[in-house]
Amino acid sequence: MKAHVSSILLGVEDMERSKRFYTEGLGWKVERDYRISVFFKSDGGSLVGFYGRDGLAADVGTSPEGSGFTGMVLTHVVRSEARVDEVLAEAEKAGATILKPAATQPWGGYGGSFADLDGYIWNIGYSPRGKNQPYAE
Amino acid sequence: MKAHVSSILLGVEDMERSKRFYTEGLGWKVERDYRISVFFKSDGGSLVGFYGRDGLAADVGTSPEGSGFTGMVLTHVVRSEARVDEVLAEAEKAGATILKPAATQPWGGYGGSFADLDGYIWNIGYSPRGKNQPYAE
């Protein structure tokens, strides 16, 4: 199996609420809206899509029950500390919960994190050491 | 904020066990091993990395407690039904739990799903309708 994530599917409680958060709040653009699922235009990296949480669980053959930390974090690496601050402010204004305000990290980077309306966690970061991948923005 | 996932971080219980599953079991290659985190060479899409589960939770400012369905699914879209079967067999041999054996889906595609050693879910699929993105393999 190749190390390739085609898409990241997030099970959401309220599709319209989540669409508003990501489009009106964060400025993402819908690429395909199948009503039971929505995919966003990707600016690089894996596609992101939504399904209803129960439907997604059924689709992969598991129970929808679950709570607490998912164990998964999505990162978004930007080109400056100022951009970290801007993205976190934009997310908070859109209704996200700031979990960790932006701060300099022990290893020298700068970043902070937020949870979206369903609790999915994004870590927004900047690293002065350069990365092996392009910056998200 | 751009619609770009730089990397997907998975909190794992046992770093060495998870590394063996993804490298020896699935054939992935380690790109950077920082001991507290491991990143794999990406064949396209977002990078995938591991952290210890507790450390990852602390890093993003949340409690590590959590159980059940994470609400998130990683997909891997391949070019044939036969390849779906092969990837699922490879994952099962490596110790994954098959959640849904490969079968034709109501919408015409073909796929199945597995959970890795920490319960993270992969959906392996083939779609005859073509995709807006390259196949993973």
C-alpha cells in the first residue's frame, strides 16, 4: 500500500453548519456537493470531505459511538508567525474553539491549535527551519 | 485559511509497533524519525506522521481521554477492484482488523475498510466513474 491519503473524511453532526464554518468562516470552496457528502477544492495535500457522522461510521462498518480526543490532528503549516496569528483569529471568529493560543514552541517553532465545530483539531504552525513540503500558504 | 492539510498526525500507543505495521506490514518508508515523532515519505497527498497519543494531546492543548469512533476516516483510492482486494489482504496480514470486507457499493464503486493497530480507519476504494484526483496507486 502506498503512503497516500486520497482524502480525509470528517463525520459531522450538522452538514450545513459545518459547510458554513469552512466556507463562510474559513473561505474554503466547495468542489462537489452530493448532499450526503461534501468535498472541498484542495489547495494541495489530501482532499477534505464531510459525511454525516452516523453515515460515515456505517459506511466503514463501525459504530458511531465515540467521544473525547480522536487521537488525530490536522496540521496547517504557514510561512510566518503573523500568518499563524491570522489563521487562528479567523477560525475563532468563525466559531472555532482555541485550544492552545499561538506561542513559541520548545523546539523553536511557533503555533497554536483550534477545534472546529465537531471538535476536529487543527494545529496551525510555522517552523523557522524549513520543511520538506511546500507551505500551505 | 487555505484548504490545505500539511500533515495528518496520528497519536499512537506504541510507536515501534505502529512503525512496524506501516513499514514492514504496508511497505511505507520513514522519512524523518525524531523518536517522539515519525513522518513517512508521502506518495502524494498530505504527509502522515505519528506522535505518542498523550504527547499529541498535550501538544494541541486537550485531554488524551477518548474512545470509540473518532469520526475521521482516511481514504485510499486505487485504480482497480483487484488492487482494493490486495491492499486489504496486505493490511490484514500486517495485523489490521478488517471492518468491512471489500464489496460493491450502492453507488457503483467497490471498496472495504480496515482499522490499524490504534483503531484508525482506512477506506480502500475503487470508483469506475473516475476521480478529480490521481489514483493513489
